[in-house]
Amino acid sequence: MTPPDLTASELHRRFGIAGLADVVPDLGGFPVVRITTPKSTGAIHLHGAQVTSWKPAGAEEVIFLSTRAQWAEGQAVRGGIPICFPWFRAKADDPRAPAHGFVRTKIWALDSIEHRDGDVAVHISTESDSSTQRWWPADFRLLLRGTFGSNLKLGLTVTNTGSSKFRFEEALHTYHAVGDVRQAAIRGLHGATYLDNTDGNREKKQQGDVRIISATDRAYLNTQNELELLDPALKRRIHIVKQNSRTTVIWNPWEEAAKKMSDMGENEWQKMLCAEAANILTGAVELAPAESHTIAVTISVSNL
């Protein structure tokens, strides 16, 4: 694990791959790995280990990033694929704690960049320290493996490095870029039970495809189904395959809430839809000392 305070130029000298993976400063001055291969282009930042771009060859951008995203240390970046850990939404016993946990605003360490079979794999890690233990006492290590190719593959491994068991929530909070969310649909959740966070977390049952017609914030429980995000405006479908994820979160803030977000561009809520691999609420994970758990997702694109 390299120190998280190395500069982009130092990391590029150590890990960069000429013509394929360059480590450069992002808009906040923190290192970002920018990937350019015949299969795809992409970007993954040490700020939160956050993917902010993946564009397969011949396709349009698949990951939404707000034009008003903030890049300051300690700030969450609006869009991309934030990592939520060790809780989701607000911390149940401390409303002062950062929403969605603390690792999405933490500067992670770059461990390696590999080129294999035409794909570029980036490994980034972080671990517990005094800043995390201010909010959560557990000892842990996180490793994110991001593989950029014809598919985008992400795997987040949580390891309990302490002497006591702990329980946590997690999500790969993917903002998918869509042509118009009001035309989009998500297939694969018919019959699933969900909790509707826009309606007091009332339990409901999904009928047919998920369509976004108002503010949407749903946690679908006990589902590991493969999903299809149908996007007629861009004439494509996004395939989402989850592993070790028992919860699926679907979210779009809609117009009124989006206007209150200083880091969301005007009407950009129409251009994004979150469909997330997660383990939250009843799907929270418990780890004994020395145990590890990996949640993973594979994203691909085809014509509609």
C-alpha cells in the first residue's frame, strides 16, 4: 500500500503505463488514473476511489458526472460511482456523521496498475485510521479493484483487521448516464419487495419494469438479479450483473430536490439514474476478525 500523499507525477513514474494509463492531477489536485485503450476510456480517482468515467469503444459515456461536481478534500463528488461504507444514507445513531460513510471523501492509496488481455486493472486501497475511528471504531481495510475494458468491472473487498466482529452497510453508488430518465426503465425487479424512502420506507412490491415518474429512492430487498437499464433516448441498454449483493438501490432526486443540490447542474437530474449494487438494511454484512467480504458489479452496454 503506497502512501496516500504521493503526488500524481510520483505515482505516474511508479505505476503509469505509457499510452494506456496516465496518473495526472484531477480538478482538486488529487491523482486520477486516466485510461485509454482500444477497448475503452475511463477514469478512477484516488479521491474516494471513485470511477467518474467509462466509455466503451464506439459508445457514448456510461457514467454520469455532474458539471458542478466539487473536487475539494472532504467533499463528495456528485456523480460517478461513489463508495458508500460503512453505512448508507444517514448514520442511524449519529446525525452529525457524514452521509453514506466516510470513505467516499477520503484520499485512497494507489497500489497497482496492470495491463492484461487488453484491459487495464487499477487497485486502490484504504484502511481505518484516526479520521475513521472518530465516527466508527472498527479496524478495517478496503481494496477496490477496477477493470476497464469492453466491460467495467468493480470489486470492493472489506477485511476485518481488528479483534472484534463488526457489521456494515455498503454500496457501489453508480450514477448511470441516460438520455432522458423519464423515458428510461429498469428490468429485472418484477415481484421484488422494496422499501420506499420517499414514502416513510413503506414496504411495497414491484410490478413490471421500474419507471421513473417522480422522486425515486427505493431499496429492493433480497434480490441478486441481473438488471437491464433500458434507455430509448440513447438507443442502448446497460447490463448490470451483481455478485454478493443482496440489495438493489434505485434513485433519482427529480426536479425539486435536484434544484437544492448546489453540485447538480440545471436539469441534470434528467440525465442520470442510479441503479446500485448494495448491502444495506436487512442486507448488512457482518464480519468476524480476519474475515473478508467482496461485493462486485459488472457493467456492459448493448444496442437497444
